Amino acid sequence: MKIKDCNKKVKNMFPEYRDRIQQLREDNPHFAQMFEQHCELDQSISQLELDPLNHLHEDIEALKRKKLKLKDEMYRLLKDDAPQSSNSH
């Protein structure tokens, strides 16, 4: 999977944080590493799902759980890093 495709997928997961994703990738090494790991897992899962003869369902599920954990952590960092709105309810 191309990095551009991965960027698009992650940005579509968190459309309200598109600008922050790019900024955090540049400014926060931990976030950048999680972003890359998420992309690598996404690519691995896609490849395994395309070849049903050479994978175990448990392997794919374990990778999906790991990917979801990264997604949750990225969201937490995005949310914690976002400026607080003065008109929040």
C-alpha cells in the first residue's frame, strides 16, 4: 500500500483532525511511529485477506486488534492535542 493511500485512509477515519494528523506526524515522533505501524498493519491485513489459502483467521483477527488499539491511541492523542473550543456545550 502506498503511503498516500494510507494517509487518505487515516485522514478519513478522523476527518475532523485532518490538519492535526499532519502536524502531529511532523512534531510528535510517537504519533508518527503509531501512524506508520497502523499503515503497515493495514497493508498486512489486506494482503492476508487476499490469499485465503495461506493465512489463519486468528492471525488476521490479532492484527486487526493491534490495528484498532493503535487507532484508539492515535485518536486519544488527537483529541488531547486539539485546541479546546470556547463554545463547547
